[in-house]
Amino acid sequence: MLRRIIVVAWTTLVAGVLAGCGTTDSWVDSRAATGWSAQYADAANSSSTPTRGTDTLQLEWGRSVKGSLAAQAALGSGNYLAVNAQTEGGCSLMVWEVDNRARQRWCTRLVQGGGIASPLFDGFDNLYIGQPGLLQSFPTTQWVRWRKPVIGLPLTARLVAPGRVLAVTHLGQVLVFDAHRGTVTGNSLDLVAGLDPRDSERGLADCRQARPECPIAAAPAYSESNGMVVLTLWEPGADKPVLVGLRYQQGQTPQLTREWTSDAVGGGPLASPVLSHDGATVYVNGRDERLWAINTADGSAKWSVPLSYLAQTPPSVTPDGLVIAGGGPGSRLVAIRDTADDGEELWTRDDVAPLTTSSLAGLGYAVVRDGDGDSAGLALTIFTLGDGSTVNTYPLPNASGWPVGVSIGHDGRVVTATSDGQVYGFAPA
């Protein structure tokens, strides 16, 4: 009798422990790296990070990819940096040690033509990157984890849920992959009819300047708060591009749905859209030289403000609703507060022309012209978000081409690069 009581008690104890523990598999699900995980920092394209930036930097290193660049560097959770170069020969996808004078960790060659997309780092420093006709993932070494065919060039990939990677191609194919296995989950969407799976390079030449033959020329934005995916789409034969809102609902059938199409943005949207912290608003540049705020529930316009210049890079947005307008030739440094009913201009710097999207980390970082006339160079400038006043400016030695953006690491390091393939690494002084 005593033995039976002991057995029953032991069985009950084991069952209780197992029930209390549950599964522990979730820790292996891929999430975005804690650094600047991909172009524009995060899946929402906010170009904002909770990392507290520093107002004093020192240039640690500079090196060349021996080719060209068209997207920001990605920074992982450790000390890795990744760039997607376009080169005549040799390596094009490169991984360096950002805190070790950019010592090369590994590199490999991709099919060329996909330079407008940046790599994506997850929290384990696995990489996800597209090339025409293919999405692939690499571990912390150059050996391929998986590679899967797609139609078109996958733009900068996004982690839309733990262990799920969103891929949107320039030809309008939308897929969600299992981050570990590379298998497609749920349904896919084709936003453009008549796709030819044998012609993934069609229209790529139009993507960099966002012209009609490239249906989707910019990275999509995703909000974890409400599952909205917002992207720009230039449908065949249309006079201008539109905004499209998709809904991602993991585990439901269908998993992806097209919710709305909006032509509210004057002249059509330009560059990537950016989602607010709560996912309720998308901010996007209009080709009418205005900044637009769009309701993600139905695609209707909330407000717009004139910029008096054509912003060619996306705006940047803080969690509390401060918007720094995008940059480009002829731009101004402009801060706007979203009051829900309107866009309130807080301050403007007419004497500062940011050539990149401003990267935000308690302070603002952007690349500007350094000097006047044909001899002008490029410089990294740091400014306050309160009134836009300049804190520090650091010339980029021998910089040529146009700047492709500023990336801020989890340790406060800053990396910027130019289209001519020059990469500069700064550390907190």
C-alpha cells in the first residue's frame, strides 16, 4: 500500500513539473538583431533605435568594398557588420568585424543586380539576403543555411514574427518563410499579374530611381502591433504608384490578405513607407514634395505638410511620434510632430541639407555636404532632436559618390557608407 502511494505521488509531481515548465523551444525562434538589423533599423523602417547615441565620436577605420553600394550596412547583435556590394568580380556579400578595424570575417559572391536591398541580421547573427530569383540565409559562417526560389529580387527582408521572414520581391510576389527551414508558410500573394518565374531580372534597372517598370522599388514596412504590411506599388500601365496595405495574421487562413489600396498620396509615394510605433499611421514621401500621414486602417489621408523639396529617402520616426523628414539634394533638416489631427512643424534648419535619412538614437545622425562648390565633400553630422542644433560634425576622408545611410550599433558605434563603396566606422570617443 505504501509503495502504491509513493508511485502515485511521484507521478503527480512529475506531471505537475512538466505542466508548469511547458515548451522552451521559443528561445530559438529568430528575432531581429539588437543592432541596426537591416536598412532603416527595423521592420517598421523607423530609422530609430532605443540605443542611446553618443555626441562625441572618433573615426576608427575606413575601407572599400571595391565596388558600389546602394543600401545601408546591417549591424548584428554581436560585432558583425554586413554589406551587400555590387562588384565586378570576387566577393559581393561581405561580413566584417565592426570593432576590429573591419577585419573580414567571411564573404561570398551573389548574383549581381540586387544592391538596393540590405542584408538582415537576426539575433543569432544569421543573415537573410536576396538576389534576383532567390532568397537565402547564411549562418555566422559563409556556408548556406537554405536558399529558396522567388520571382524577382527580394527587397530587404523583414522578421514579421518570431521565426518568420517576410520577403517582398520587386515584381510583387509576397511570401513568408520559416526562418530556420526556409519553407514557405501559409499563403503567398502576387500583387502583379502575369509574373514569369524565368525572368526575375525584369525591370530591375528601373528600381533605383523608382520608375514604372519596377513595380515595388522600396523595402516594405511591417508593424508588430497590428500585423500591417505597407508597401509602394506601381501597377503596370498606371500613371503613378499607390500604397498597398496587407494584413499578416500568423497561423490563420489566409495568413496574408490585401486590405486596401490607396492613391491618397499626391503624385504617388516615393521611397519606403515608415510605420508609427502603434502601427496606426504610415508616413511616406509624396512626389508632390509633401510628407503624408496615412491611416493604416483604410489607407485614407490623415494629414500632409509641405516640405518644399523632393525627399528622396524615407522619413525617420521616434516611438513618441517625432518625425524627421527624409533627405536628398536640396533638402532641409525638418522636424514634425504628429498631433493626430495634423503635422506640426517644430523646427527647421535651412542651413543643413541631409543627404540621407536621419538615423535616431536620442540624437540625430545624417550625412551632409561638407563645404561648397565642386570641391565639397561629405561629413557625418550629429544634431539634437529638441531644436536641430548641431552637436558635432566629422568629415568623411576622400568620400565620393552619394551617401547610402547611417547605421547605429547596440554599442554606440556608427557606420556610414557611400555609393562608391567606401565604408567608415566610428566609435564613441
